[in-house]
Amino acid sequence: MRYYESLYIINPNLSDEEYKEVVGKFNNLVENNKGVIIKVDEWGKKTMAFRVKKFDKGSYVLLQFCGANDIINIINRGFNLDDRVIKHQTIKLKDNVDPEALKTITDKTEKNVEKGMETDSASVKTAATEKIQEG
């Protein structure tokens, strides 16, 4: 499986219910196409650097997931067809990864941050790279 990251911006004028519907739609799109969600990070409403489709602000969502090659076409098509998505960008982070190893690393890092422990980013990256290369 390949490891991907999508950042998409949602119309800021949507209600909370509609916003959750959009986020859920893309999470389900990944899972229904044999993908594995690693992390969903909702950044909230932010001011954009420039206007996009007449919007100065947008609700940012970062979606990290693993999937087969064809999942990118499916998710990008979903972004393009949904008028509630203002802008999107998807990149491939790594080839041939083990989704379970990535989830474990992400969960451990989040737990350390939640506990207030300071983590050295270089050691986290090294541990993540070693775990991915093992898998």
C-alpha cells in the first residue's frame, strides 16, 4: 500500500452537521475503497492567503491514509465533484508501507503529546522510518 496525505478546505459557511457530513464522506470514501485511515486532523477555520472561489476563510482538514494506486483517482474525483470542497491537494508520502505500523507510530506520538511530554522530532522521525522500512 502507498501512504498518502490529503489537505482539503471546506466551505466555512456550512453548519457543524454539514461539515461533519463532508469529513465523514471522505473518510468513508477511503475505507470503502480498501484504504486505511491513519489520521484525520481537523484544523478548524483559518484565513486563507488568497481568495479561492470567493472565500477568504475555509475549514481545513488533513487526511492521512494508505491505499492502492487507484484510490487517488477516486478521492480526487470526490473532491472535484463536491461543491462544499473549496480546494484540495493530495500527495504520496511513501511507497510500500504497513498501515498498522503507521497507526501504531501515530498513536504513540499523539499519546506522548497529550501527556505533555516533549518529543524530539528527529528521534520520532527516525523511529517512524525504521518501523516503515521493517514492514
